[in-house]
Amino acid sequence: MPSFISDGPWWWLYLFLCGVVFLRTQATYWIARWARTGADAVADRAEEHHSPRARLARRFSGPGMEKAREFSERWGWFAIPLSFLTFGIQTLVNGAAGYSRMRWDLYTLAMIPGCLLWATVYTLVGLSLWSAWTQSPWLLAGGALGIVALAFGLNWWRRRRRPAQPADASSPYAS
């Protein structure tokens, strides 16, 4: 970690992370919106074609997308900030807002609290990990190994709890 981060005030890191996540989520929104424009163009040109590409383009444009836009404008203020607390879902939610052409002003207003929340979590976690590393790299490595061992142990325990006999069709373990 550069000395200006570790020696400087924590809010520099926080502001940097706010900027990074703001630019990243805006880029995701606009790239998805651009992809929707391309899908609409392919669907318009492919009206008389029955190719798999034309069917896919028609599926991702049209009246269903209008419903998606209305849904995202109605519930996006709730889903977008909460998505910043997840791994993987965040990009999906922001991309869906862009693809469904959610109004940019509503999207940005919903996105800002999520960006602030994300930067807070990553600042606290990042500074905590750095502090642990500088105090004792072995303690940090041991803690990481403990978390991995816990994950493997929980997975082993979960698999062991499955019934040994073949499951019937009504069982939640049926394939």
C-alpha cells in the first residue's frame, strides 16, 4: 500500500474509492444501455428473419423491456443501493438498470447511497486488513486460513447431513 494511503488520513482512501465505484457503476449503466440500443437495432432489422439471433434480439427488446423499465424505476431506489452489499449481483443490477433504460437521474440518485456504502465497507475492511498485516502477517495469514477451514468444514457438514437413501420425487434432495 502506498505511504500516502497508509500514513495519510483515511478519508483520502474513502474519496478515492467513492470515485472508483461511481465511475465503474456509471460505466456499467451506460454500456448496458448501449447494448440495448444494439439489440433494438438487430431486432428491427430482423423482423422478417427467423434466425436464432433474431429471436434472441426480439426477446431482449420490445414490450417486455418496457415493463422492466417501469419495474426498475419503481423498485430500483431500493434494489440498487442494496446491491452494493453483494458480490456479483451489483454489476447485474446496475447493468439491468441500464439495459432497461431506467431514467438516468433516478438511477444516479439511487446509486449514490450505494456508492457511499460500498466505499465505507471497503475502506474499513481495507484499512483493517492493512493494519493486521503490518502488525503481524502471520496472524493475518492464520485468520485467512481459519476462514477457509471454516468454509470447508461447513460445506462438509452440510453434505454429510444429506440422506443416504435414494430420495423420492417429492424430496428436496431429488435431482
